[in-house]
Amino acid sequence: MRRKLSLFTPQATLIYKLLLKEKRPLTIRQLALKLDVLPQGLYRVMKQLQHYGLVISKENYPVKYQALTISESVDNFLLQLRHQLLENLSDVSSFKGENQGLSKIPDVSFIQGRNCSINKSTEDLKLSKANVEMIVSGNEIPAETILECKRAIIRGVGIKILAQKSEGNNGEMLRNWKRLGIEVRIGNYTGARIFVYDSYITYISSYDIDKETEAFGVRFKYQPIALMMKQIFEKYWQNAIAL
């Protein structure tokens, strides 16, 4: 008799199946009503489903959740498990000896939503030591991220930000970034957000100018990709207008 692999709670599995069946984004409140449960208990479950790449968040408020296809979910889930296993085994001496090329394997994680991208990238900003390059939407970002930019500059990190729009309502914000010591330029719409930290960690996410809070992206901890994205950044940077 086969045993089922229980990595998710029955409730998480039920939510994912419900979202697949609905074929449309649902809020926490809508999910709670359909499942006849309290909404407060669903937030942790949704974070788990997002972490493993089965569900993405859409829109800013109220946040809506949508299931990815079964095929996409399986690929995302297995990739996350693989990297978690490699990370857990990385301190085993025999494993290190057998896998001299482990550092050459990309560490990949998935990101759903602009807020998630900002939160995760701010954590990497805190650890940056040399250079940071960003192609951003040009929308307002949290005060915590700006504070970490200021702290990074104080410790000698060079920061370049290319904003994809400059309008009356964000012009002063961009000038404030420049006053902090950030190099700021204005470029054309690219359809993507790109962050590169210390030529090693890279964020690549979607950017729809009509749905600015929605984003689906990937974080790579892999130097070859970071170096490639730095080259792309520099091409856009050279064609951008200095603030």
C-alpha cells in the first residue's frame, strides 16, 4: 500500500484544489466563505503555497490569490525541494567532497507580487557590500528600503537606480533618492524590474504599467546570471537620462 507524501496540510491541498477549480483570483475572505472557515487562519497557508510556487498573489488590496497550473506548480515545487535539500546537506563533509561544483548550481526562488519582491530584495540590500544596480518602476517604495539604501551608501556601496517613469507625482521622490547619494537616471518602459546585488544575486520580475502591483519573478543566487544582467543594465543605463 502506497503512503501519501504529506508536505502540505489537508487545508492547503483543499485551497489549492479550490483555486484550480475556480480558475480566477480569490481574496482570503472569499476563500474563507467557500471553505466555511475563519479568514485569519488562511494567511499562513497562503504563504506556504506561495513559497513553493503553487499560488501567486495579484493586485494590492485586497490581495487576491490564483493557482498556477498543475504542471507549473509541480516544476516550482520540485525546484524548491531540490534547493532546500542541497542547502541542508551543504555542511556535510562527504557531500562537499563529492560535489565540488555545488557553488555553480543556481539557488532559485520564486516571487509573487511587488510587495514580496520589495521585502525579499531589501533583505539582500542589507547584506550588500560593493554595488547595487536596479531597474525599477519609479513608483514609491517603502521607507525601510530607502533607509537600507542610505545605510548601504554609508558603508561604501555604490547604488544605481534606473526608473522607468518620471512624472510630476514622483519627481520629488527621485530627487530625494539622488540627495541620498544614489545615482538616478530615467529610462523607457522595459516591461521588467531587475535588481543586481554585488554581481551575485539577481531579481528579475514582470512589470505591467497598467497593473503595477502585480509581478511574478525569480531570485537567482548565481554569479553568471548576475554578470549577464549587469551587462543588460549597463546598456539601458547608457541610454537613460540623468536626473
